[in-house]
Amino acid sequence: MIDRDDFIPDAEWARFREVSKDFPTPNVFVNLDTIETEYNRLLKTFPYGNVYYAVKANPGIPVIRLLGRLGACFDIASRYELDDVLSQGISPERISYGNTIKKAVDVEYFYQKGVRMFATDSKDDLKNIAEKAPGSKVFVRILIENSSTADWPLSRKFGCHPDMAYNLLVWAKERGLEPYGISFHVGSQQRDIGQWDDAISRTKYLFESIEEEEGIKLKMINMGGGFPAKYIHPCNELSDYASEITRYLNDDFAEEVPKIVFEPGRSLVGNAGILTSEVVLISRKNNTSLSRWVYLDCGLFNGLTETLGEAIKYPVITDKDKGKCGEVILAGPTCDSTDIMYEDTKYKLPIDLKIGDKVYWLTTGAYTGSYASVGFNGFPPIKTYYYDKNAIYDIDGNVVKELA
């Protein structure tokens, strides 16, 4: 059984229950105070780091507004995210266009809005940046091939071989751009700290070789995301990541450590969210089956996309967890056979669980509402709400309810 106390203290749980009690399921409630605590912890743990929040993790205006007030910068994946961030009065100097897959028209849009830092990993994309965003800073994302220890790997689709990265940086200079740095991503929810060691070593090789051979002095390492949220698999503490990554940097760069950028998403907002679902149906497939099928009003297509392949394993609890429990298969409500969250992973829920009971998914502040489908089977996208000491807000930042 999952012990709720391992993930959220009593006072925070009581607060969540109070603010969310009158809202129909399914929904996600995100505690803004928790996000602020996580942000401050990251700054304290990596005092030399520059935080560019990965907006895709949770694009709610209340999150952008909070992190903007705290001084964060922003990693942007699309013009729509850009508009949301700029709408909160955040300067374009605090924004990076971190998506390596983008249209020329979008590069131009970002440039016209004042953004001057762009990621790339291909020649044609670099050509678009040179034409539509002249004089901008560019950083090249290198391919990290050994990230299988991440719960949500990000290899193959993004990045290029270091040899190609070298060529792209040279071409950037020839085309009037500023070759600014190297980026990598070791995989989301990366539990093997050693993956940063290999990535930093590759980056050091590029820094040295391109300066010695081309006279190009790079200024930045963008380490992407990868720091974990608290799911059911144990992870090291953030301080452990910090001590090891700092050691890797010092070993490779000694006294000349460049500007370090982090793009946290999951680690900043994941722990702040709780998804509340309701049991729609409980059944067995035959008279002697040992496992029950528990169907919920949320699923793979509406909030829980990261259970695809049972990759992210959320802590799941109910109000009846102190009683006898048995194995279940957890599935969503749609008419799609892939809408199954956990079948191989053996979750246990109370034997006396009934239709209409609530099932709570902890650590769901990241990639739940933002991944949710639009109208699949006619089910509306899951609603996300945000709260602090003063009020409950909707995703657009409007006050839904004042809190005493």
C-alpha cells in the first residue's frame, strides 16, 4: 500500500480536501505555495544555476505569473506559450525558444516579439534562424543516447551527434549568429545521476575543440530538465543531484565553468498537484479472477497520458486505504482498448471500494492538464485549478473562489 504521509503532510492534505471538495471530478488541483517552495529550493541547491521554467509542464497562467514574480526565466515550445508568458509582463530577454522543431514563420514571430535565444539541432532549422532572427544567440542540442534510465526518455527525436553540433556552431558564426552554447537533456524523471557526467564530458569536449580549432568561445551549457518529482519509485534527493552535478562541472571545467541553465518542469510543479477521480465501474472478467478492473472518470486520454506504457507510476490512494486491499487494473472511461493506465504494475486498492468513491492521484501537477485530449469520446478535457492562501484560480488566472 502507498502511504499518503510519504508524499504530502497532513496539513497540506487537509487544505487540499477543503479547497477541492465542491468541484466535480475529474479535476486537478495545484498548490501554488508548493511550487514556490520547490523553486526556492532549486535556487538554494543550485545557486549558480539560471532557471528557465519549461512551460509545457504546466502552462497555467497562475504558474507563469508566480514564477515570473519570483524571477524565473522561461523555456518556450510554441508561439502560444510565448503569448501567455508575454501577457504577464515578462520581458522577452527572459525567454528561450527551446523547441528544435519549428516553422520559419514562428522563428520570425519570436524574433519580432523580442526573443533573441534559440535552440537548434539541424542545418535547415539553423538556416531559418539566420534568415528570420538575424544576430540571435543559438545553442545546439546534442543527442544523449543512453537515457533509458529515465522514466520518460527523450532520446532519438531531439538533438544531434556532437560532430554535427560542431558544424552547426561554425555555420552559425558564418551566418552572423552568435554561437552561444550547448544543450542536452538526459531524460525526464532521470533517476541515474551519472547520466549528467557523460553529457557534461561530451559538452566539455565540444567547448575545447571548437575554441582551439575555430576560435569560437562558447558561453553557456543548457542542461535541460530531468530532475525528478516524487512518484512511487524512489529517487535521490535534489541535494544529491546538485553535489554530483557540481562535481562533474568542476572536474571538467575547473575554474572556467560557463553560464549554467536548467529547464525544470516536472520537478517544479509535479509535487504540487493532486488529481481527483471517481470510480465509474468495478468488474471482474471471470468468476475466479483475482484482479478487479477499476474504471475511473479520467484516463490515458484525459490527464494520465504519462501512464502510457506504464512509464510514470503515480502514487494512487483512496479514503479507504486502511482496510483490506487487493490487486486492481486501473482503466479510463473511453471506448478505446488502450485506455488502461496500469495492468502489469500491480496496484492495490481497498476490497470495499465502490462506484462513486474518490481515487486520488498524487504528484500530478505536471503533464496532466497540458496533455489532456480535446473532446475524445466527447469527454471534455480535465479541468485544472490552482490555489494559494487567498483564492482558487482557473487556468487563465481568473479567481474562481475567494478563500478565507
